[in-house]
Amino acid sequence: MKFKKNVVGIGETNGYIVYDEEKLEAVIIDPGDESKSFIKFIDKNGLTLTNIVLTHYHYDHIGAVEDIRDAYGCPVSIHRKDVEGLKNSNLNHSLMGFRRSVEITPDRILLDGDSIEAGNIVLRVIHTPGHTPGGICLMNESEKIVFTGDTIFKDDIGRMDLEGGSEESMKRTILNKVNKWSNDIILYPGHGEEASMEYIRKKNGEFQYMLR
């Protein structure tokens, strides 16, 4: 498994191209609001895009989805509880963030425990509500990597004060899911730098607060 991180858009969103270099199949996680760097990389490397996976519905993660879906005809996937927000520009804040409406109908509805595949790569869907009702993380167990979206970052956690956010849900997510990950797992978030779970446990104050 290999992956390429693109930092894109006004929110400096981390979008990821995860690909199997032997099978030449790829998935995009959260393309942000700029499609060109994703399309350039996919075409340059001769990759077949099998899926666009969204960790949640906020505008800074979804703006480029339609351009990429149109270019490759691949499905768009999101958790069942975030479908409404993806289809509603008021909930996903695209009117505020972009001054244009972004409303997307997904092709695949995800649930906790589902798998996203590209070649021999398997990403397991972990439902992690708190930032949004249908927020997810994507774990590759063999590589000990988790793409966390806006659930948790290197030094803090996702905000919970927007529509659909819930401190109670986030607390359950951190306590019952994130806290069960081993120290050697590396988190690749939707913004900022990656971090190990060992670092998170020692240095991430908001993570520590949620465990009290």
C-alpha cells in the first residue's frame, strides 16, 4: 500500500490518494476543494480510481468530489448518517465557505465495519460520530494506519459545535474506539500532521480530557 497526501483548499484539507502500485487501483479520501492535483497524480501513475470516500460531509472535504467523479465515473461513498449533510448545502456549509452550493448524492452508503477496497488494499470503516453524526475513520490493519478525517488530529480533536456535532458522541467515540487503538498505530488526519497513538496519549490534551 502506498498513499499520497495533497494539502488543498482554503481549509488546508489533507486529501489522500491510497493506491496499490501492483494492481494500479486507487481510492481518494476527502479530495477537499481542488481536483487538479488528484487528477494529475492518478493520470500520471496510470491508476484506476475505484472510489471517492468521504470521512464526513463538511464543505472543505467535498468541494472537488463532482469534478473527480465526472472525470472517472467512480462511486462516492459516505456513512449513512452523513448522507443528509452531503446533500444539503446549509448543513455542509458550502454556501458560507465557497459562496456556492455543493450538494452531492452519494453512490454507496457506508456502515460501521464495511470495507473499501483498491487492489489488495482493504480499508475498514469505523463509525466515529462526534464531529458529524456519520463521521468515519478508515483503518488499514496490516499497515497499522488510520485515516481519521476530522475526528482526531495530532494535538486536538474535531470541533463539536456545528450542526450534527455532539460532545457526548465524541466522548463515546474517543473512549470506546480511538482509545482502543495500539500505540504503534499512526493517525493521518484531515488537517495537520500525522501522529502515533503513543504521541496522542501523551500529548493530545483534548483526547486526554475526553477520557476523564
